[in-house]
Amino acid sequence: RHTGPSLSPFNAWTLSKSLETLDLRMERHCSNALALAESLEDHPDVAVVKYPFLPSHPQYDLAKAQMSAGGAIVTIELEGGFDRVQAFMDALQIATLSSNLGDSRTIVTNPNTTTHAKLKPDEKAALGITPGLVRISVGLEHIDDLIADFEQAITVSAEVVKENV
């Protein structure tokens, strides 16, 4: 009660072991995120891609000056609102759905319906949170597999939205 909670010996050992490879894992997270962002930026069905190490990012110069890598989070905007996003997320085969970001596996979330769901529409708009927004926490999978998964999900979601119009 004087020093606060402490980890069990096993949890402390597990955390210690995982820290040994953190640098290697972050290098892979960041290189995968950049490659995925670059591939999605060129995709005709993706309206916006936000990643600090893309030259199109408004704070690209600042990010390059302050950071050695762009991080593991990529944000995209899909046209078609939540119906499109839902079809997109349902079509993903490698990435998993979660409102928590940060794992060795690729995770996607729609902030409009998860992390920012309780905000009013005008508050969401002020933050750039739209129904078509998808946040991607890019994992350690092989980048070719990730790109292929995202491309097929974009294609499938476009077809689903066309069928429902």
C-alpha cells in the first residue's frame, strides 16, 4: 500500500522480454505503415490518406525534422460513409476490428462509432471525425499481404455500396 500496485513476477518477466525486441518491432510497424500509406494514397477509391511521413501530409516537414519514422498509425477516408466503412471492415481478412490500437497484428477502427461515438456531430466535424474515417494500427504482417488485403477490401466494399444504391 506504500508503493502502489506491482506486477507479478511472470508479468514483469514477460514485459522485460518484450522490451528486448521493441526497437525491431517498431521498425517493422513503421516501415509497413509507410508502405501501406503510400499504396493507399495512390488508390482511386481512397479519398484521403493521413500519415506524417507522406509528403502530402500538412505537417510532413515537421514530422521529418522531429521523428526518425512516421509511426504505426495510418488514417484513411473512404467515400460512402459508414456503409462503405462497414463493408470495408467486414471484407478485411488479415486486419482485425477493435477500438484499441497498438498490437503486433494490424487493427482497424472507425472512430465515428467507437472512440468518438459519444461526441455530438459538430464536435466530431471539428475534429475531422467523419463516418468514412478508418484508423489503422499497422502490424507486423508481411506488407504485401497487408496491401493485398486492404485493396481487396476496398474493392469489395465499393461493390457492396453500389449494390445497395
